[in-house]
Amino acid sequence: MINNPIHQQEAICALATPSGVGAIGVIRVSGLNSISIVNEIFKGKNLNQVESHTAHFGTIQSESELIDEVLVTVFKTPKSFTKEDSVEISCHGSDYIIKQILKLLIKKGARIARPGEFTQRAFLNGQFDLVQAEAVADLIAADSEASHKTALNQLRGGFSKKLASLRTELIHFASLVELELDFGEEDVEFAERDDLRQLIIKLRKTIAPLIESFDFGNALKEGVPVAIVGSPNVGKSTLLNALLNEEKAIVTSVAGTTRDVIEDTMVLEGLKFRFIDTAGIRETTDLVESIGIERSRGAMEKADIVIFLSDSEETYLQNKQLAKELSGKKDILWVLNKLDINQGILTKLQTDNPEMIGISAQTQEGLLALTNTLVARVYSQSATDTVVTNLRHYEHLLKTQDALNEVINGLDTGITGDFLAQDIRLSLHHLGEITGTIVTDDLLDNIFSKFCIGK
């Protein structure tokens, strides 16, 4: 985290609530002279003389013209989100009113904020580190209980504390190795190599589950992709419609009705799932159906979970053959559909495959067991309470792991302290880039440009 003394930059302003007509709009103002700027257009109490964290009713006026009745909240440095003097103007949610107030603020000396500039100032003023700053955007975008909890944990510093602990231990040894370089001619060792090895092994064990959690974390954030795969007419579209509780896919008795990938999302037990209905996979000379089947195979490869749906012993055996084509680690659910007429077949197939789940997409029998299994499979993927959801963090954790591996290799081969120090410094660098202890302007611009204006 950057702990620079608080420096109030020029005043910025922006709408903090979604644009469009609504009951209330909130305009944020932050920075040097922000309270005075708002005070010039506010008719009510003198905002320069009020206490921090107080709200005041009054009006916004342009000379003698009344613009709106508003509630103004004042936050004085350093007790604000940005740690600068800040004001929030709650007005009626008319686009016209909001534009008029913003025009007045600009006229008095503020400028429109860049995307994410409020959060960027909070980071630069030491309100939180870079991981927590990025969690602000994730928290705003969270659309399920699981993604909300993950973002909230990161905003409250769960991930940051774990990284800070790792970095502190490594800095201690780095300083000892660096000290050895100052006494190079005397051939002394301040850093016990066995202790350093044990520390690196411990760090690698801590980082490994964080790296492994990324696939799970990314799925929480974007939605777990689940492909429904099988032969034509086994009930894939009927199952999709039953899961979504709407007629999303066309269902007919004609084989090959679904000729393209159909996708929609739903939330189960706080987890967001992306269900993908695919074209029935079979041999065909129909050009359009062939394209759909190729897309089905692509969806099957990209999915985290594949539901192989059968409706007979024959289609089950076809799915078993299809499953052999899957590359990489996939979670597979074996499901027999049309349970209302296939009870005997279910018993037979469960002898071969005890994990087979029986359902009837038509009557919705067994759907609860299927969705419970889906949720359990997803939660079983995480081996750590701290989940990595950000690709940038994942990349730097991989680079940290590589640098730590080089430290171990160096200890094994007995390399000199200067090369050992270089690998340790590289590990510290990548950990520091995650939290923002080491940061560049280009990195900050790239991160915060993806935020909404007003955040």
C-alpha cells in the first residue's frame, strides 16, 4: 500500500449513481476546494463551517434560478472515501437536473472525473491497497451471493493480509542475503540457507492453492459454464427450459431441432451458472447441423462441467465414447432423462455407473438432486478460503511461484548470494505488484480505466 501524505488534487465531480431517470441521483465531488465549490451553488448552511459527516438540506441555484432541492453530505479530509475533502449531492434523478448541477460545478472550478478516479485517489492516499481497490469494481458488478462474498472478502483485506504476511517473511531473508553482499570479501552468511529453504517451501505451499483457486474464482465471477451434451432428442433443450423455468429453447420431436448453441444464466444456492444447450451430436450430412455439432464440441471443451444426458442404454454408451474425447480436467455429471419411462434402465445403468442421476426434464422429477450435485461440485473445487478472481493477480502469483522455484534451484546448486538475492527480489517484486506496493502509472491507468465514471 502507498502511504504518501494526503495530497488533495484538483476537484473532480461525477454522477455516482446509474444514469437515467430515477428517484434520486447522487453527484460526487472530491479534491481541493471541493466543499467551497459546492458551497458557491448551495443555498442553505455555510458548508465551509459545518462538521464532517453531516447532511444539510437546501437548494442548488444558478444565480437566481432554482435548479433543485437537494441533500448535501460533507466529508472532510481524511475521513472520506478518497481521504480528500468530499461532498455528495443527492438530487432528484432527472437527467436535466443532474446535467445542470454538473455544469455549475465545472463552471466553479471542478472537472469531470475520469473512470475510476475516485477509487484511484483512495488508493493513492492509502485508504486501501490495489487488491482492495480492484475489489470495489468486483463488488459493484457482483450478481450472485458467491461473487458478492468473494469481492467483499477481498475488499476487507482477506487476500491482501495473506500476501502481506508472505512478503514480510521474505523481506527478512532478502535483507540478510543483501547484507552478505556488503561483506562479500569476508565470506560470511547471515541468512541460514536451511531456514531460507524451509521458508520458500512454506511460501510455495501457500501460493499453490491460491493459484489453483483461480479457475474456481473466475467461475464465481463470470458464472460456471455447464454444457448439456448428448445425442439428438434425449431432452437437452427440455432440461435447459426446466432449469431456467422458461421456454428458452425450441422443443420438438424432430431430431436435430437445436442447430446452434443456446446459453442462459441462473443462480443456484448463491452460485451463478451459465447453462449451454448444444446441438445433438451425431453423424450427419446436413451442413447447418454439422456446424451446430462442431459448436457443441467447442462448448463441451470450454465448459467447466459437462452434463452427459442420455435417455437409453444406447445413448449412454454413445456419451461414454464422447467423454473420451474430452481434453483437460472436466467435471462430468452422468444423467439419465425420461425417468418416468426409464426406471428400469436407470437401475441397470447405475450398476455400471453409480454416479448416474435419474431425472425427468418433462415432469421435473430429480431436478433438485441434479442442481444440488452441481452446486456441491463447484464448491468442492476450492481448497482455500481465499479465492483469486483477478487475472492480473493470477499472472503475478505464477511469476512469484516461478521466482521461488528459482530460489530453490539456486540453493540446490549453491549459487552465489548475488544471484540468490536477485531471485528473491523478483519474488518480492511480483507480490508487490499485486497489492500495489510496487506500481507504475501505466498499470494504474489500465486498472482504473475499466471502472465506471463516478466510482
